Amino acid sequence: MAKKHLKLLLIFILLFAAVFIFMRLFNDPEEENIFEVNLREHKNLALHIHPILEIEILGQKYTIPANTGISASGMRVIHTHDSTGTLHIESPYPYQFYLKDFFIIWGKNLNSSCIFEYCEDNEHELVFYANGIQSQERENIPLKDKDVIRIAYKKK
């Protein structure tokens, strides 16, 4: 009788493990909101890149705060460790991130005509650069490793 219970227990454990593994392998990462992911450590990453973001408002460099995207809950998939402008993009699965995604996590305004409270008008323009070349992709510039992205709000 004890052998029968042991066999049933073993079958149950194996079945549970198979279901767990199946769910982990076939879980659609698109169903998970990537911007809500909080990483606890730098392990098991499918993506780990470091673009640089520079912001200039009316000729003045704007400093991106250290630890943006980091809280007691962990690190968001896009975050900073210091105020150099280096963005740390770390994702548990492959995903194409865009410039606007960092601003979502940061909680700041960025769209095709505004950064923060500064918007294009008759006297001002908002210009986006990727690796020194002006980009018409604006807030939709893809974030890639070692790319330097510059946003300049300036007088025309």
C-alpha cells in the first residue's frame, strides 16, 4: 500500500513539474506588460544594452537623474544608475525598446513635438538625433547598444 501511495505522489510531482515547465516555456511575453517588470538582479537576461541619452533645453544640458526607474521593488527594464545619461536596458526576453519607453518609465512627457513642458511653436523647435544624425523617428527612435541619442529643444 505504501508503494502505491509513493508512486501516486511521484506521478503527481512529475505532472506538476511538467505543467509548470510547459507554462514557463510557452507563456507569451507579449501578455506581460514589459514596463511593469521589476528586476531584482542582473541575471537571466535576454537583452542587456546601454544607449546614451543627452537632453538639451534652450542651450542648457538637462541631467537625467541617477536611479531613474529603480525603487525598493527593483529595477525597471529601462533605468539609470548614475546621472551620465547611460540608459541600462535589461529585459528577461527579447524586446525592441524605443526612446518614448524610457520616458514612460521615467514618468515624463515626450512626444513628437514636446519634451517635458517644452513644445514646438513659432519660435522653438524640437530636434532628435541618433548618433549625430538628425532623425525623423523622433520619440520612436529604437534604442540600441552604445547609440547616442540627443534631444534638443531650441530656438529656430
